[in-house]
Amino acid sequence: MEEAAIGNEPMFTGIIEELGSLRLVEKRGEDARIVIEARTVTEDSRAGDSIAVNGVCLTALDLQPDSFAADVSKETLLRSTLGTLSKGSPVNLERAVTPATRLGGHIVQGHVDARGRFLSVESHGESWTVRIAYPKEIARYLVFKGSVTVEGISLTIAALADDYFEIAVIPKTWEVTNFSHLKPGEEVNLEADVIAHYVERILTTSGNSASSV
């Protein structure tokens, strides 16, 4: 399976393919190896392919029909919520896109910018409003009606306050992701829109000029 990429990085869309579960966590010094129970994302994957787990890009190893393993570095354990998961925890899974994949969500790198916090959920019968607290360091990347990735899920910000945002969740997303399993106070992985990062870099870097060949 040939992956599409930004530069040399694999790319995701934030459209969750499968709700897997954590089978095993094996500590390896300050790092860890995890084993994820899954069936859909393992169907045509090969060792070395990228799979996003709760929005974290990991390299799939020891692929089996019903599972795969991945090594998780100390940095990833600290920055994301993967280090807080326990056996049986539900996890959102997505394979990296290929050149033939439809971009149903938005451009997602699988690089967690910060941990947020699940505050509350309000049911509207056929949909839900989820409120997520976010840290100040990513505030500049969030805009009303803009894109954000929560636990690997591509979402649109429906309301934005100084320290939290709200998202509208449709039944399909509620059914195939870990949102229905989250409890108030639990941490979640957040990734801001990558375009916002590039725009910030362009606007804050001076003295550089592009040359053409």
C-alpha cells in the first residue's frame, strides 16, 4: 500500500476507519511497545506502514489478522495520551492515505500538538455537542468553523471560547469512535490544522526570500 505524504511524512484525513482496543502495553525503559486489536486496518497493511492511533502516527509492526504492534517513544508517551491508556481502552484507528484515497476530512499529520480535556457532552437526540478544553499554547491555531483533530477525528469547531471549544458529533462518528466511551475529565489528543502552522511560520519568519530556477 503506497502512502501519500506531506514531504516525507505520511498523511491522514481524520476519518476513523475502525474502533480498536489496546491489548497489551509492554514497558521498554522509558519507551513502550503496544499491541492493538484491530481487523479493518490490518487487512492490506504491511510492516512499516503508518497507522494513526487516537491521532498519533505510529509504525505498524508484527501485523496479524486481528492485531498489530507499535513502538512508542518517551516523547510520544509524554505529549499524547497513549501513556495513560490501559488494557481494553478503545482507540480510534486510521491508515495513512494513499494517492487514490478521497480526502474526506482535512490534512492530518498524526502529530499531537497538545493534550486537551473532555469536559462534557450534551445529547440532542440524533446528535451530540461535545465540549473540549484546550491549553493556551494552541489557542492561536483554533478558529470558529475551522478544522481541529480530536483523538484522530477530523472535526469542525462549532463554538469557540477562550479555554474551550465545542464540536457537533453526528451518529456515525459517535458510533465508530471512542467519543461514546470518554468521561468528563479525561484527556484527549489535539492536533491543530497543519495549514495554520505553515501560515504562522511564513508570517513570523523574516529575511527569507524564495528563489526560482
